[in-house]
Amino acid sequence: MTTKIKFLSATCSLFLFAACNGNVDFGEQYKKTLFIVNGPNYVGDHFFEATNNNIVISVYCASSEPIKKDVKVRLMIDPYVLDSLNSLNTAINSEYIARLMLPETNYTWSESPYVTIKAGTQYGTFDIPFDEKGLDPDKYYALPLCLSANSAGYEVNQQLKVILYEIRLVNDFSGEFAGSSVEVPASEDIRPVVRTIQTNLKAMSKTSVRLPIHDAEADDMNNQMILTISDNGSVSISPWKNAVVNDLGGSKYNRLTMQFELNYSYKGKVISETLTNILAPKTDDN
């Protein structure tokens, strides 16, 4: 009995010493596992007419220790990923709009599609040159990718081995905006009608955005207008498709406050509208 107690005491002392000594190396605590960061669904913002407008894919190696030797991870384009995730998302959300395969003319695929994770690190990136020319802003394009092999034979996270990289076209004036829309009365005896607005301004080109007119619903494509912003901040208003809207002049955009001041007529009503980007910095003017 005395011998067993001494053995247990020595074992516990060794364990406590090891736990308190930062120099003790317990070795790899779990297997290294590879996965695509932000998979399986991701939306990437891409500016119209931007230079170096790359799709960037990151691959991470989960481990308790950095890798000791460079690892090359092969990527491949897999249309099955697009079909599979479209079906899955449609089953989850009845309003989901199926994504379209990004046309080959809008990206450049490397002859050596490998992500290199350097020794001593845990992730690497792969750039795919992208060009938005010819894409329809009202359609949803995506590039489906998956991990197909790696030089170290590491395990791959089966839930995160794929990514459906969706393209979202943006510009300096697009995004979520909030503000108010006022129906200017014909006489001082009539009270103005004020509406609170929170809406999305959709990028249509480098310098133009589209939004619903006054009280139109967001999905009412028959009542939308286009704002085109000049270098000096003046804004011109034009109808989208067959909408009935007239530019009354004097509209402008303040780049500092990220705020639109719009003047137009719609269905015989004079409208004065103010919209501010919800991400705008707080200033004395907003």
C-alpha cells in the first residue's frame, strides 16, 4: 500500500510540474484540418470599374501547432456545389433566388490553382482576377469552388470544403439608407405628408444607383428611379423603365455626410427626399 501511495504521489507531482512549466511540449493535440474560410455561402462586394478587383479565397489549417512545412491545397471549380447549395437554400427559404454560374469571361482561372499555406502559418489565400463588364446588376452570379487535394494529406472539414462565392456589385453610393420623403403641399393651408424611409440603393454602374420612388414598394420594379452622381456632387434623376418621375433640379449628394437631398415630381406630387447612408459617420449635419 505504501509503495502505491508513493507512486501516485510521484505521478501527481510530475503532472503538476508539467502543467506549471511552459516549456513542456505535449505535442500535437488534435489533427490538422483544412477548410475554406467563410464557406459554404459568402457574398463578396466588388466595385464597378475597380482595379485589382480579385475574388479572394482563404484556406485555413486548424491545428494546435503551426505547420512545419509548406502545404499546397488545390482548388477546383465545381458546378455541383452551385446546384446543391441552390437546392438547399431554396428548401430553406421560399423567396431565395437561384444563383447563376459566373460566366468564364468574367474571371481568369489559373493553370495552377493552388493555395499555399506557408510553414509557421495557418492560412493562405488565392486570388482570382475578376471583371464585372457585361454582368446584369439584377442577376445573382456566383462562383462555386471546392478543395480537391492537399500536399500533406491533411483531413478536410467536409462541411467547409466548398464555397459558393456570390458577387455583389457596389459603388461609392450604394447600400442601406434611411431618411424621409415629404410630399410638398400645393398651398400653405395643406399639411405636408411625411414618410419615414429605409431602403437599399442598388449600384447600377460606377456612378449610378437605383431605388424605389417615394412610397413605392421595394420590389415594385415599375416605380423605380435612377440617381446619377457627378464629380461635383450634383445628382440627376431619371426613370427606370416606364416609371413616371421628373427631375426638378437641385438634387445633390454630400460625400462627407453620405447624404442625398432629392427633388422630383411623381404622379403629380412634388417630393422632397433626404436619405443618409446608415454607415455614415456622425457629424453636426446628420
